[in-house]
Amino acid sequence: MSTCVECGASVANLYTQYSKDNIRLTTCNRCNQFADKYIEHDFVIIFIDMLLHKPQVYRHILFNRISKQDGLEPHVFRFAILLILFEVYIKWFKLEKYYTAYDSQFAQLPLYGQYMYILSICICEFITFHCCVNLIIRFYYFLKNEKIKSIKYNYVSMALIISSFGKMLLILMVIWDYRQLEYSWLVSIIVLASNTEALSVYLNIPRFHALLIILVGILIRVCAQYVFIYLTYNNDVESLSSYLFSRSNWITI
């Protein structure tokens, strides 16, 4: 069954095809609007609506665009790999600009050593975030004393991956050779808002509840970054406060 992007009701089909280039969109019986208007829209329109955080576009992608399956959809999986590699590049960019001035030990590592270490951090935080969000969702329904409905947790991960498209906007700062990524927190807010909207749409829960789930996941991910760096990149420091301050450039939301 497909889903109406306007009200979330189930519909038998999204359109009726009369010929190769002649289709008629299905009208939802509940809201009397087209069940999925995005079928006839270009990718540019879909991307703009994602930037505007419209719930309809996430219903289109999660319920009507992605085929039913147990794992990650191949395109989403490739996008997840792209996000991780891009996160590696952003972290490396920050460290090249700032961090090497405070820590010569990292600067003396060979390039492949630096890359593999940052890649390990990004993979660790990615897995931690998605696992924690899925566990928090289980705990959320447990606290509400509700029976866990048919939630496919791979779709939760796909919702978070797709709605993290805002991270790609940071590439503009690199292209334009910004001396500081001082506005990167704006991109983090965009990603947080889109993650919240996507999770709220898929689980059909209030946005505030979805926001709390995401924030707890982010908090655990940041803690995991500190633990990973503390265990794997041990360097002599004068005090714990100076250690945490010197490591702050590693931490990203």
C-alpha cells in the first residue's frame, strides 16, 4: 500500500497509467487531494521542499519512493558512504587549518594515517548515532506503555541519512576558501531540523518528541567521539581541562 503525502492515509495506488506518457494522479479519499503530487515533480522541486522541511516530501521519499526491503536501499547506502567521506574531509579541513598548530604529533603522521584515523572516528560516530536512535525509539514506546508498532528500523536509519543532506552545504565553504568554518553551526541546525522532521513523519509522533530523541542520540555520539579519541589518541597533557579544550576541534554535531 502507498501513502498519501498530504494526510498520511493509505491509498491503493498513486496514479493510473493510460499510455506511456499519459497518467492520472490518484485522489485521496480522506483529504480529497492528490495522493502524491511529487510523482510529476522534478528533483529540484523535491530538493527545495526538503530544504523547506515539508512533511509531504518525506512521506513521498520514505513511503512511496523507497521500495520495501529489509536493508538499506542501494542509493541511500551510497549516500551514507558519501556523507561519511564528506565528514572525513570536513574534519580534515578543520584540523589542517587549526589543530596542527596545537598538536605536532598528529601533523607528523603520514597522510594515510591521518585519513584512516579520522575515517575511523566518523564511522564510529555514525554507527553509534544510528544504533542509539533506534534504541531510544524502543525505549520511547516502552515509556508510553504502547506496543511497538510495525517499525522497520532500517527505515529509521534511511530517514536520518536522507534528511542529513544539509551536511553537503558545507562544501560551499570549502570551495569558497573560507578561513573559518564559523557558520557551520547553521548547517548543523538545518540537519537537526530536517532529521527531526523526517523522524516525526516516519514514526508519526510529535516533532518535540522526535527532537528529544535526536538530541539524546547526538549527545551520545559526542560522548562516543570523546571516548574514541581518549582511548586511541593518547597524548601527554597538563590537565584534563586543557586536554578537552585541545580536542574540541574534533567534535562535530
